[in-house]
Amino acid sequence: MSQAAIAPELKPNSPDEPVVVFENVTIGFENKPVLNNISFTVKPGETRILLGPAGVGKSVLLKMADGLMRPDSGRIFVFGEEISAMPEEQLFALRSRIGIVFQEGALFDSLSVRNNVGYRLMEEHRPEEEIDQRVVEALRFVELEQTVDRFPSQLSGGMRRRVAIARAIITKPDLILYDSPTGGLDPITSTTIIELVMKQRDVYHTSSLLVTHRLQDAFVLASHIFNRKTNKMEPLPEGQSDPQTSFLVLNNGKLVFDGSTHDLVHSDDPFLKEYLS
Ligand SMILES: Nc1ncnc2c1ncn2[C@@H]1O[C@H](COP(=O)(O)OP(=O)(O)OP(=O)(O)O)[C@@H](O)[C@H]1O
Ligand SMILES: [Mg+2]
């Protein structure tokens, strides 16, 4: 379900067209190769969980999906447009359809919660009343309406992460990129964040690419669904997983796994077995 008005500069994409396509993408820094020949897709409504050891290139991959970094070779398409070759002005329009939750949340310390969450709308010079209303709506989604006038320093780590999610969803994006949204949080707070990711997945069917270091979070997301009536997540029956949620695993610059939860947990690959144990 598309929630955002399509920016006039961009052609509409068909409902079956993949939201993200990486085609033989390679990138490195100062002659140090990071990602080598990576190809995968994110289809409409899919959640792809990206795993891999520290420093393997997960954040770099996410930044390329938002056009913040460009590959050395290969092509990246988002909403059917080749973003790896797009001029900056056109990227700006495309980014209004992408929400990004940066690793560590990355809120502006000097701005109130209201201005952090409404930042993108302020950049678009939307009317103040519209910004106020949409900020409250986005904060309501993360159950933090009461923090609108506070500053990031007055919030707990988990609350800051929820504000970062509110900021990412305020444009009602068609794609959300989450970079380690539970990194550094305790297990209980992590679960509240994963529940929000699940709510976005199961209520709005937003496509997403989610990086996590916490396997526990990945498997909770894959094995539960969000119930709108109870406003809580619920486990799927034993052995079942959400068909729209699947995995990508990076190791040593390569994509070493691209498939379902079932195939990941039953893999015989020695690296995957060790990584998941
Ligand atoms: N702007 C940059 N300039 C130079 N090197 C970079 C840059 N960004 C990332 N790198 C390097 O690319 C590699 C991958 O970094 P990246 O941040 O994507 O790792 P990651 O998988 O997200 O790690 P973590 O799990 O710790 O978040 C690292 O070796 C990093 O030092
Ligand atoms: Mg990272």
C-alpha cells in the first residue's frame, strides 16, 4: 500500500516492481574493498533483515540505498529509478519516499523533539499547523506524544530511538531503512523498538531493510505478527515465520545468504551455523 504522494519528478512504479534492486554493487574506500558484487531485491511489503559481522559494510549498504553513498560499480534502483546515477536534486525528491533511522539514532541535540521529528517537513517548508499535526501523529505511533517539547538530552536511549523512528515515518515513506535500531539498548527496550518495526510492517505494509546485530531481535521480527486489536505483537504458531520477512547475510564483503527464515536456520553453511549459534 503506497502511503506517500509520488513526487512529481519521479515516474510512478508498478505495484509488482521491486522497491529496491542492487545489481552487482561493489564499493571500497582508499583501495580497501568493502562490498563486492552484491545483488538482491526488496519487493513491495517485504522486510529484509541484514545481518553480518561488525565492519562488514551494513551501514554502507544502507547509505547506498538512500543515495548518500554511490557504488564504485554496479547499479542501484529504488522505486524503479536508478539512484546510483541520479543528480542530487532528483535524489532529494526521491528521499521524501524513504525513511531512514541512522545507527545511534542521530537526533539533533539542539532541536526539540517536535523539530527533530518535523525536520523533513520543515525543509519542505510545509505550513506550521500541518507540521504540528503530523509530528503529533508520528509521535503517537511511537507512543511518545508527551515528549513533543522536550530535548533529546531529556530522553532515555530507548525514547531517543523511538523519536528517530517517528522522524523516519513522518513523510509516510514507501521504504524504511533501519540501521541497528536496537543497538546499545537493553533487551526489554529492544523488544519495544522491534514491536514498532513490526507495527509499521503489519499495519502499513511498508517495505523495509533492517540492519541488526541482535539475532534475538531478528528472530522476534520474523516469528511474530502485530495484532491491531490488542496493539501488541503475538507469536506465530511454532515453526512458522512471517512470509514477507527474510534475510540477507554479509560476510567478507560478499552476500553469503539471501533467503527465508527457515532456510537460514536450517543452513549447513559452516559460517552461518557458527554466526547463528
Ligand atoms: N566514509 C567512509 N570512508 C572510509 N571508510 C569507510 C567509510 N564508511 C565506512 N567505511 C569503512 O567501510 C567498512 C564498512 O563500514 P560499515 O560502517 O558499513 O560497517 P557495519 O557493517 O555497519 O559495522 P557495524 O556493525 O559496526 O555497524 C569499514 O571498514 C569502515 O571503516
Ligand atoms: Mg553500521
